[in-house]
Amino acid sequence: MVRRACGDVGKGVTMRIAVANLFHLSNTFNRKPTEWQRWSSTHQLAAPAISRLQPATTALVQSMNQAAGDAQSTIVPIIEAVAPAGGPLAREARDSLLSEFSQRLQEHATKVDALILVLSGCMTDEGGDSVDTAVLREARASLSPEQPIVAVWSSLANLSEETIEPCDLCLSYDLRDPEDAGRVGRKAIDLLHRLSHKQSCPRRALRKLPLLLPPGMWRPDTEPVRTIQALAHDFEAQAGVLDVSIIAGFPFIDHPDAGLSLVVTADAELELATGLATRLRTAVWTNRDTFFTEPVNVEMAVHEAMQSTDGPIIIVDAGDDPALGAASEGTGLLWALIDLGARNAALAAIVDPEAVATAIAAGVGSTLTFDLGGKFDRSAGYPVAVTAGVRRIIGASGAGFGRAVRLDVEGRHGGSVEVVVCDQPVEPTPVLFEALGIDLATKQIVAVKSSWRVRETFSRVASRVIETTTPGITTPVLSFFDYQRIPRPIYPLDAV
């Protein structure tokens, strides 16, 4: 919806552009709500503690700053509030976030010309309501109709007409790809200048598909996604087209807005936007079967990695991914590595604050026998009895990992696994392994609780990636979930 008249005005007018980044991936199948204490909040954009959580979002913000400077405009940071992926927002967290955002925006409302909101598009509260929608409504209420709002959504957003109604422009960026995020950041500034100077009149078409797509299934480096993305780029290159966004959505929210979204924005021509959105919808829908692949069984994945002559082999556990909101205390992959006698293997990370505290109290060099993992939510595996030597300790949060320990866990048949155990969910990266003294280049097997970003994160060290899953709350096997609120029928759960 555009609230301004179209026409030409004088060029060269500088702008003050407010920017707010409010970001959380809310997994409604995680039974532990995300409390306000888990949030990092700052007036400055891309602060170090926040940039570690979302590198692509940091690249997005940095590119907006650069583009605004090039256009002789000024970015005005309103608020950057980011929390690690987890359960839905506790009521207090939701209220605190909205209150702080509203207060800071109102302080600047009469001093800025426009607002850019960076949102995950999958931020919900305990009651199942969209916090992103509430943020946009608050923004629209605080600004005049002459102050445009641009929403920049992550590629995991679950959108609806109601959600996007308050904004004048909708763009999206790949949350795995800082380069794409940088491109979208520059585009956001360019289109905002054109809109504010009344040099364009955006008209958008939203198309929702009854398609529930696990994040790891939409990969631009594989077919048919590569061809579909190329078609979208061709559409975007047409005269009069401002933006074409394919937004895969987030299947780990039980919400009526679930499903893949297509947003096409044209300059003053709604019919053009509608026609291209319909054609793109057809291209996606006719290929729906090919997006889904069956992950390798956990035992088979470990066997295959053990028999390989190359290394390191990265085994990906998609079922317990903390970057997508899992508690990361599942033990399915740990059990398989121990039971099959894997050697020269490393695993990150199991969340078990009790085990971390016990290991720190015992100290480096001690040997312990206790139950590891599965203490809170056993959907991804029960506690596993282990005998382990304490080899390295991170006792402070300065590295950004919280407290963490490296345990050398004994396996069957003379095997052993170096296991990283943390006191809070942490997305595994090479930096985490290195901080605990694990040299990935020397490992035969590196097992990680990760899925959709693992190829980008471990591309420099992996000789091969094997995808598997445990029955956790980020599994790509969507029949695992007891959905109550998503629109039905929806593929692949139903015949559509």
C-alpha cells in the first residue's frame, strides 16, 4: 500500500533514514520461552555481540550505511535488538521489545524522513501472535503517511497481506549469504530514495503457496532452485520491475501465515506485478516434489564417514539445530558415534549446563562418568551415560560461547569422540572447535548440530557433507510435528 502521490520532485534531496533491526527466529515447538534477558539491545547497529549472531544481517546494515553515505543521506540508528533463535517470546520479552522500540522511534519520529525495519518475519510470542506484525503496526502508527516504511525480511519470513500492509516496500535477503544481504541493503536505500522523492510508485503482488519447506531444502546452488532464482532475476531486470523476492518461510512455527511467499513489486503497474508473481508461482509449484530429499539414516551416515578415505567428513544433524531454535541437547548423533566406535571424531555442540558445571569443578585432566544431554526436552534423544576426560575449558563468556568444555568421550571398540558441551545453545562454527583446541583439519569426522548454514560455514574444511537428522524440533521430516494452526491442505503434509 502506497500512501503518497506519484510525480517528480527535485533531485539531490538528502534524507535522514531511521533503521531498526529487531530479530528473532521463534521456534514454537521449543517449550522454553525466550526471556528478555536473552536479548542484546543497542542504539548502534551491527554491534559486535549482535553481528556474531547474524553475519548476513550485519552485512545488510553495513551496506545500507555505505549506500546512504554515497547518497549523502544519514542513517539514524533507532534500535538493534537481537536474541539467539529459541522458543517464542515470553510475554514480558514481547512487551519490553515493543515498548523499547516504540519509545525510541517516537523520540526520532519528527526528525527522520523514512524508516527501514530489518525483521526475521518469524518472530512470535507465547500466545502464537506475530510480533513482526505488531512492530509494523506500531511503526505505522508512530509515523506520518508521508514517511515511508521499508520492511527488509529474512529469507525465512512467514508473510501475509495483513503483515505487510503497513509497509510501502517489502524486500528480502538470504540469511545465509552476506553478499546477497549487501546487495539488498544497497537496493533498499536506492528504492527508498526513489520512493521518498516520488520518482516511483510501488505496487506489489503477494502470492502464498501451500508449500511448507524446510530451510535446508531451498539451496540456490542446486536445481531446480538455481533455475527458479534465475527466472526471478530475469523478471527483476524487466523495465518497470522494482523487486522480485522468493521467501522460503519457516516451517517450525505453527502459525496461519506458514508457507512460501512470493513478492513482486512493480513501478505503478499492479498488473505487471501480478502477472509476474503468478508466473513465478507456477515455476515453484510445478517443481515442488524436487525440493525434498530424504536425509541419510544416522547410523548409515556415521558408517559412511568412518569408511571414507577422505577427511574431514562433515555429518550434519538437521534435527537439533540451535540456529533454527532447537535446544541442542539431543543425543542421537552422539549415541551413534559412541555405539559404532567412531575414531578421530569431534561433535559440537551438546547443551548441558549441569555437565559443564561438573566438568569445570573437576578441572582439566579429570575423568568423569555421568549422563550427558537430554535433560530438558527429550524429543531429540535421552541422556547418554558417558565416561569422559576433561580436556579444555572456556569458563567465561568473553568468546561469545558462554561456558563450554571439551570432553574426550570413550566409545565402543576403542573409539573416542571429542565432544563440545556448552551451557547455552550455540551454532557450531570452526571458531567454536578451535577455541576448545580441536584442529578440524586433522579429523576424520566432524559432526555438527546444524543444517541450512553448514555448507557456507564449513566449506573451507569439509571434504564432503553428509546430511542426516534426529527426531528433533528442526527436523526436515515435517510429519514429525503436530501442527494445529497452519493452513491445510499444505504440501508435503497433504496431497495438494
